[in-house]
Amino acid sequence: MAFSGLMSLHSATQAAPLRWAAQNDIQTLDPHAQNHSTTTNITGYAYEGLTRYNEKFQPEPSLASKWTQISPTQIRFELRRGVKFHDGTPFTADDVVFSLARIRQPQANMQIFVSGIKEAKKIDDHTVDLMLDGPNPVLLRNLTNFRIMSKAWAEKNKSVNPQDYKAKEDTFASRNAMGTGPYRITAWQPDQRISMVANKDWWDTNKGNVTEISYLPIKSDATRVAALLSGDVDLLTDLPTQDVAKLKADPKLKVLDGPENRTIFFAMDESSDELRGSNIKGKNPFKDRRVREALNLAIDREAIRRSLMRGLSVPAAIMVAPGVNGHTPDIDQPLKADIEKAKKLLAEAGYADGFEVPLNCPNDRYVNDEEICQAAVAMWAKIGVKAKLSAQPMSQHSVLLQKYESPFYLYGWGVPTFDGQYTLQDIVHTKTSGVDGKGNYSRVSDAKIDQLVQAMKTENDVAKRNGMIREALLRVRDEYFFIPIHHQVRPWAMRSNVDTLHRADDKPEARFTTLK
């Protein structure tokens, strides 16, 4: 969420504190540990990349002031001079080299953002060459989320290695942040508050006037809305769908809305020979395409949009949202619910009586996440599939998935690069020991998709590459590897004195925020 901010102390006279609430807390302050949107949003206030996004989500210089292509596989980055970490130490090429080695360690969960980088070669204190495996059409977009840490600070605080989140490791870097960014994170009280103050020595000039930020994770919908209505909160980015109309009608508030580049979906264990917790022994129903198609056909996406989401969703057929390169309306035509056809497919697959399977869902991360799961359970029951729902906070849900312990689960996938390769490479490509398939917790494996992903990684011909992305998205759709539900629409509500720019990545940025 990047109040990424960019604040200068707008006239050092009057502080402008911003109180911002959402339902989900961060998972860690370690910038390389967890690929979790709320976490990367907040850590993005303290840590910066070589590049960042402008208002239109185009990459622009950040810690790198410029870059030059020496060859298709060698890009020279000139590092911004005079930049200091929050502890006053200078930012140099050593920090970039160190951060690349750190983010690539297996327990880190952010490797996709350095995918295709073979080496960071120090030329001098302010010059680094990134040596690539091949041409990399999304390099500058990836680098926005490759956050640079201080080598000296990490060494001093025994945080050279990234936190192993799934092992519940606790480190100095998981509890403290020290970057070059526009804000210093001064305190994190889990599930209560994250406090930030503007970095008066930041290298850039902030266009807004926010000098302090309090981020308040408030799980209860009613409590979040009450806090906004009472004036205890200035900005609310997780709005209960049932309250949006009421908030829009309140003259003390204003509501901004727009599409988010996030798709909500169900994923199935398509690898195990037997499903964990199922009553079917000795085989895995999810390996059968007919079963996956039946589960898709049982879902009434339009009913979910109308009743649960109050119109604030776009029913989905593919795994990337509008606004992401690779999405086109002609291939994103969701299936209409067809219970009879779904029953017939299950019977053909040998499951005329259906089957039982555990279903894991978060209950504090996506809009109406637990309610969507409850609705899906009722829909699958109509075809004889008994999904046994277990809902828990995202912090626990993430660990479950990263340990590959869920046979069936709800998840949401945003696309910070705004390019379809990100989704295909991370959650669809066969899991490998490296970057590819790092987030493929359902262990989908398809040789054709793998081949397309490998080709698109280094294809600079835009039309040819977009054709590869389209072909892969269609194959994911037509093999029913996932059960996409919808693409989220995200309204934000705020006090009338708050001006900010709605962001499709659902990450408010303080550099685009002013309090009057």
C-alpha cells in the first residue's frame, strides 16, 4: 500500500497527521520476507527500490537516478547520490549487491521481483550493473518491489538473512525497519497500530503534507466504519460493501472508487495422490478436469456480485484483472452457473455422490472473504461436494498455504507489475526450487504453460509476447486449473478534508495525499 511516500514537511509549521484504517495487519517489517500486499504497502514507506511508479503506474527513477542498456543482458544503474538511510549512513552500491543476495535466499518470499537477474555487479560506489539471464521486458516494473536494505544495519542487527515467516521466526528486521524512504516506522504494535513519521532527510520532495501516519488494522467492519463516522479515522480503505451507499451520502465524507488489479479465486491441490482430509481415499478428484469444471459451473458469480458484493466486483473467467497487460474482455467471459451440467460431469468422473474436502479461507483480508466462502460452500453442496469450511486470519492462512497443508483454499492475487507474466510465473508455473512457481501452493503443473512462461520472460516483441500471455491465460481458463470468482472493485472513504489519488493496486500513497 504504499503511502510510499513522499512527504516533505510542508511548511514546518503545522503537522498534518493521517489516521488510516483497514482490516488487515502487516505480517512482518522485513521487506524481503512476505509477498503480502498490506505488508509491502507499509514497508514501502520505509524502504525504496531502484525504481518506483508514477501516478499512471509507469516506472520512474527512485534510488537509481538513471539506467543505460549496455547490452540486452547488462543494464547499468547510476545510483542516486547523497541518499542516506534513516540512521544517517550513506546508501551505496554495496547495499544493492547485499539486498539482491538477501532477497534470493530460499526462505524469502519476494524472489519473483528479481526474476531474471543473474548478478548485481558493483562498478563503483554509485554504479551497479544488473547482469540478466536474458532480455527482461518487465525488469523496471519488478524493481519497484525489490527493496534496498542497509548492509551495515542488517549485519549489526543479525538480520543478514531474511525472516523465515512460515517457521514463525522472529528477527530484528521483522520487528524494525530502517530504509531510505520518506517515512520512518517508529512503532508496530501488532493488530493495533503502526506509527510513522516523515523522514526530514529524505532525498525527494513530497507533494503532499502528511507528516505523521497511524495505520490502524481494525478487523470488525462495524468498528472501522464507526471510527470513520466519529472522526477517529481520516481514511478507510476496506469498506464493507453494505455501507458504501450510506458513506457516499454522508456530507462529511467522500468516497473514491475504482477497479483493483486483484482477482479472488479458489485453488485446489492438483498434485497429491490423495486429498488431505477428504473422504475419498487413494485418489485425488481435483486431478480430473471434469471435477474442476463442475466446481466452476456450480458457482453463481452473478449472485455473489449482486448479493454479497452489492455490485462492487467484476465476475471473472481469467486470472488477471482489467488493467493488467494480458487482460482482454473477450477472454474474460465468466461461466454461467449450470448445476445439472456440473452434476453430470461429477458423475462422469466417478463422483456421482460427490465428495468431502476441507476448505480454508481467510477472514480478514479480502472484501467479504469468509462470506464468499460460505456462499460457495452452499453452491457446491447443490452438486454433492461438501466443503468443510475453516476460516482464520490471513497471518495463519498464509502459513498454512506456504506449508502446502491446504487441499482447497480461497486466495486473492494482485499484480504489482501490471503484467500477466507475474501471475503466470508465480502461481501457475510448475513449482521449482527457484523463483518460478514460488506462490503455486496448489501445485498446478502444465508443461505448455511452463513453456509459454519461459518464452515470455525474454521476449521483447510486444505483440508476440502478448500472444504468449493470452495463450497461457486461455489454457489456465479452459483447463479449469483455478476457480476465479471476481476481480475486486475497491472504494475508499475519507473525511472531506482528505485529498488523495485512488490507486488500482489498493495502496494509498502519501505523496499523493493532502490534508486541508
